[in-house]
Amino acid sequence: MALLFEQLLNGLQFGAMLFMLASGLTLIFGIMGVINLTHGSFYMVGAYCGAFALGHTNSFAAGVVAALAGAALYGLLVEFAVIRRLYKRDHLYQVLATFGLILFTNEAVSMIFGRQPPMVEIPAFLDGTVPLAPGFRYPLMRLAFIVVGALVALGLWFLINRTRVGMLVRAGADDREMVDALGIDIQKLYSVVFGLGALLCGLAGVMAAPLLAVEIGMGERVLITTFVVIVIGGVGSVRGAMAGALLVGMVDSLGRAYFPQLLGAMLSPEVADMLAAGLVSASVYVLMALVLIFRPKGLLG
Amino acid sequence: MVLLAPNYQAGRDALAGFKRTYKGEVVAEIYTKLDQSDFSVEMARVRSLAPDAVYQFHPGGAGINFAKQYANSGLNKTVPMLMPAFSMDGRMLAASGASAEGFYTVGMWSTEMDNPQSRAFVKAFTETYGRKPTDYGMQAYDTALLIGSALKAVNGDLSKGDAFRAALLKADFQSLRGKFRFNHNQHPIQDYYLMRIERSGNEFVPKVVRKVVSDDQDAYAGQCKL
């Protein structure tokens, strides 16, 4: 029972991380109509900037500020220098350009920060485990991750439903030509959305840095799963991104936890091992296929 | 034991190799995804299985993730972790920091190896590049020494191909790993050591605990026709 609860928390934590990445990506795709493969790179840039500041100041707060600033500034730079020229082009051009930017960013980061993955220690106030039930302890850093994910969700809900910018974002997601025709500077809105998406990536990056290796290519590893999340949730919907992130996080975690045992109980060990390993790798894509069969536009699209 | 490795050929090979000589009970074999970066689920499972020890093969970034999360989950205090040296090389050790303290690795060499040629190499490498050499650096250096020894034997005259090859097979050089010679199948015969990651000043290093295998040869040497 404690194990199931722990695996649920693990799924929640993975979901929180996916949500921070997917909410920005879904807005960029939904509002700007841009397929942005560079999204994972923003996450990496955030992690590196955070690790750099943390290594030099020993303050986690400084690391967070540096990660947010670094990722957001890089996002704005990318929007200004490249994406801005591609709004009217076909998706294929956007994929090509942003794929090139992945390669460019990886090379730039290894030139600036070096190839050695920087060490990021867990800040003292988040180190260790806390008891959640008798005999059940959970790492504090992972709990903090879940809390930050929830705060981001709340913050985004407020921003989108209660502010003027949010109103424009919602309008833009529905009909961007009409927003433009009504005299709103859509270019400015695009920049805001793109910067906000990159900022959230930076936050995910710096939160992940103490738990994961900060290395070249870390962004590509989460990129595909992030796209799966927004497709499941429905492109352009932050609530969809939230539902998709939680669903993918849970399916992935519980699948990894229970598929091998479940199949092991039914089949011979060799067959079960191979099959479970394959199923575990494919579980989120099977989930995506199922969702698309019944709701071709995603859960909340 | 609980064994963990990514679900690809090298990972499967690593666990097959472990099981070939291990006589105790393997409670579970867990195959992780190749691109996986978070291991919380697997660690919860390890904790529930409560084995005497864990053996894992995750080279590169995945290994850093594994070490950091293993320490963060508190498992490092209850379940000792063993791994091949590839799962915690020098660069990974620098990125893992205190998380890696107390883990055991097995390999043919360590920066802490106590022989004069290895000490001289580590010192010179560290002075030149500002970091400790990895096992791969050691192997490259040994290879250069080997080629050098054979070149010396033929006085640099590479037109004597057969003599050069014969000199290579003799492996007449002082290997950094101590003993080194070639088997009849041209694979090395060498010793293996158990290391424990320990603090040394500001950094963490693999201290040699003891030699675990003498004159080890590869598992398929007997079947080789060479």
C-alpha cells in the first residue's frame, strides 16, 4: 500500500515536471502556430544557468533567478532572431529551423560551460527525506517539485483567466487573425507567450538540476514526451497540458512499477521480461494512440 | 541482489555477465528505459524488495542521475550499490559529488592505484588538463605505450610487419594497471579490483579496497581458435 502511494507520488512528480514544460509548448503551438523543437533546449539552458549560479554563489535562490532569466532571455532571443521569420511559413520550415537550433544550442552550451556535466547539490533545506506515514519516507526535493508544479498551475490559471494578458492569450488561441484585426499588437503577445514558455522551462530545468545530470542533450530526452503530453491534452489548452502531464506521468510511473510484476505473474520470466520492457517503453505512446482514437483533438482540445 | 540496467544490448550483456559468475540469489532484474532520466519508480521497488545489495549498469548521464537519486532517496544508507567502473567514471564522479560516496565499483584501474607509473601518469595528466584522468584516458595512454614498445622492437621500421605484430603481442611495457599481457586470442589477461568511492580533500575518488580477480581472461577465450 505504501509502495503504491509512493509510486503515485513519483507519477505526480514526473507529471509536475512535464506540466512545466508542456504548458509553454502548448501555448506556443496553439497561439503562435509554431512547432518549437527548441523547447527542450530552453530547459537545458535553464539547468546550466542555474547550475552555474549555484556553483558560484552557493545560493539556490540565485540559481533559480539565473535559470529563469537565462532561459527566458534565450527564448526571447530565439523568437526575435529566428521564429519571428517563420510564422507565415509551413510547419516543415519551423521544424527544420528549430531542429537546427537544438544542434546550435548544444554546441554553444558545451563551448560556454564545457563538456563536463556540472555538479549540482541538493540545497540543504530540501535535502533528505520526510516521513509521510509511519514507515514511509519521501525525498523532500521531490515533494518540493510537486509543490512548485502546483504553484505554476495556480499561477497560470490566474494569469490566463484573471488578467488582460491572459484574455489576449485565450483569444489568440481561438482565433489569432481576429485578435490581430481588432488592433492588438499580436507580435508583442507572441513574444510574451514565447518568453513565458521559456521561463517555465528554465524553472523545470533548475528544479530538475539537483536530481538529474545537467548535461548536453538533456532537453531532447524530455522533448518527445512533452509533445506527447500536449497532443494528449489538446494543443493550445493549458488545462489539457495539465491533464495530459498528470496522465502521462502516472501511466509512465505506474507502468514501470507494475507491468513487470503483472506480466511476471502470468508468463515465463524470459518472455515477461522482454514484453514488459517493451510495454514500459511504449506505454505513453499507446496511451496517446488510445486518446486520439476516441478524441482526435486531444482530451480538452 | 537486485540488478538494474537499461533495456538495450549493452545493458542486457552487463547483467548476463554478472549472472555468469554470481552464485547468490538474484531477487529481481529491472530493465530501465534507455532514455530514462528519473529512477524514482525503480528505487521505490528496490526499497520494497530490500535486497542485500544492488548492482547497476548505467553509463553516462543516466548513471549520474542514478547515483544522485539513489543518495537522495536514502537508499545509499541501507542498500550498498555495486557497479562496473563505466557506471561511475571520473567525469561522472565529479558531477555526482557527495552522492557517490560509499558506492563500490569494479575495474582494472583507479586514479588511486598504488604503482609508480600510474602515480606519475595521474600527476602529469592532472597538471596538464586540470582534472583527473578517466579509465578511458588510462587505456589510451597504455595503448600508446604498447604501440611504442613494439615500434622500439623494430627500430621504427614498419615494413617489418610480422616482427611488429609479434612485438605487439609480447606487450613489453609497464602498464598503468600493473600486470598486463595478451591471451592466445589477443584479448588482455589482467587483474580486477574492487574500489570504494571515498572523500579525499575536496573531491571524491575510487579508493582501492582489494584485488578481486587475478589474471582474469575473457569468458570466451576457450572457444577461440586463434
